[in-house]
Amino acid sequence: MNVAILGAGQLGQMLALAGIPLEIRPFFLDPQPEAPGSRVAPQLLADYTDHAALDQLARDCQVATFDFENVPVEAVNHLARRIPVYPPPRALEQSQDRLREKTLFRSLGIPTAPFQAVDSLAELEAAVSRMGLPAILKTRRLGYDGKGQAWLRDIADCAPAWHRLGGQDLIVEGVVIFRRELSLIAVRGRDGQQVFYPLVENQHADGILRLSRPAAPDAALQAQAEHHGQRLLEHLDYVGVLALELFDCEQGLLANEFAPRVHNSGHWTLEGAETSQFENHLRAILGLPLGETTTVGCCAMRNCIGNLPELGAVLAIPGAHYHGYGKIPRPGRKLGHITITAPDAAALAARLRALDALLGDRLAPDT
């Protein structure tokens, strides 16, 4: 089976690697020369809106997917008129606009922080006066890892934030008090089968994910997250992996955003789960039975931001698995990740402390 992947970043690379043992042949389309995925599968070097390139993929492949949510919807729709594309273009379109995304959550009964679209500085000032401060002004489209947003801690912050981000569609969101940031990795097959991974606890710095690990089991919280995930999967007639980012608040889980693709907070599944998120995504889009999502021992994932630690030093840590992306280093760029597995929580904490020392960005006393 040949699978087209729009986007040849590290997520595409890991999808391709997961497919090879299943005798799946991946083919990439990406406008960036020597993208990470090109190291493991053929890359068609063309713009995503190049109809001739998309038609070639449709001739060579039986199904298509994508590895990031900013693929132009028009390109996905063009391809979908020729071969099946999963997740469906509708899900991609919803995820690309923060206002549509938040409105969708609300329509499905999934709680969110307060939000409002703002089209002028006066509207912004009125909105924050109503919802309170602090708040965050965000672009409705694009923006990730903390980009395209500005914190508003005082009414005087509104004007400079508006002048920095204005000229495009914006949304302002109220800041909520939360205990921790969580994510749910959900999978739905072509036949409607659904599986969910354990909730993952995430730690960020400078808007970029640094650490993910399965949260301590909490049946009520897991059930609440799966209820939200199920509403999304079924409403969108979804196929593939979907990541739902959540805030764990005193009043329950609030949805932040969803990603219609495999997700950074699911990288731990490569070595820490019975079936990785990448393999389950391929199983889902090809109509194959979905794999078990249970964890194997204790595990965690650390991102490598801006630079990579020395390979030998990482591999000297028991249970460490090194994943480099083949990217040129630059500040704030995700260059790779390391998963750590251990037989118990104490061993995991010790191994994470050893990894912290190599990475130089220790996050919290208990990691």
C-alpha cells in the first residue's frame, strides 16, 4: 500500500518509519529541500498547492494524510477528489482557525476559557474589560510554540499588542487557573472503532513543549477527557490520530485546542506504549484494526530544543532512546526528542535527572 504524506517534517518522518514494517510505502510532498522525511522515503519537492504534484501523488498512492495542520485546505480538497484523505479536510479546516475551533468546542458542550474575536483596538479593550485580565491576544490562524500571541496583563498592554499583531484576524482568550496541562491522544478508525491513550501531563517553557509523560491514573478524569474526545471524533467523522490539549482546572477539564494529526505529546508512545501513535494513525487511515494503547512500564519524553546532547552520553542512560530529526540547529527549534523508559517511577525520576543534566534545562524538582 502506498501512502501520500503532505509534509515531510519530523512527524512525517516518524509516520514513514512506522509504516515500513507494515509494508507501507510512504511518499512525501513538501516544498522544503531535504526535509526530515526525505531521509527515509521519496520526497516530491513542490508547493502544496501544485496541482500537478498532487495529481502525481494521487496516481502513485491509494490514501493520503498530512503531518501538520497548516497544509492549505484547498490542496487537501484537491487531493480528496482523487483519493481518500484522512483526517478529513473538514477537521483540518476547523483546526486552522482558533475562533472556529473554540466555537466548535462550545457547540459540542466541551468547556473552554472565555474567548472573543476582536477586529479593532476598541473591541479588544472592551473584551478584556469584560472577561478580565490577564488575557492572551492570539492570531486566529498560524502561530505555534508560543508564536503569534501576546500576553495582556494590564489594559495598557492592549495597544502595543494590537499594533504588533493587528492587520490579521485575532482572538482574545481569558487566562484560566489550572493545575497542569494535559493532552489526550485519540484514534478513530475508518469503521468507527475508537481507542484512547492515557492522559499525558505536559510541561512547557517559552511556549514550547519540553516534557510529556503519562499522568497518574485517574479514572474520572480519563473518562471526562475521553467523553470530550469522542464528541470531537464523531462530530467530525474523524479518521486517524487526534490530539486534544486540555487544562486541568478545579471545575474540570477545559479544552485549549486540538491538532488533527500525530502530536508531539504522543512521542512517548514510540517506546512507552503497546502501539505507537504513528502506527495507530496508519492503521486507522488504512482501515486496519487499531492497536492497544496501554503503557509499557513507566515512560516520559523530553524535547531537545536548540541543540542536541551528545549521542553517547544519552545512550549511556538506561532506558534512553534517541530520536534526531536531521535539522540544522537554531534557537527555539525542535531538533529531536528522547524517550526514557523505566520499570518504576523511582527509576524513571533518576533517569530523567540524568537527562536533565545533559540538556541543561531542568524543569521541576520531581523530573
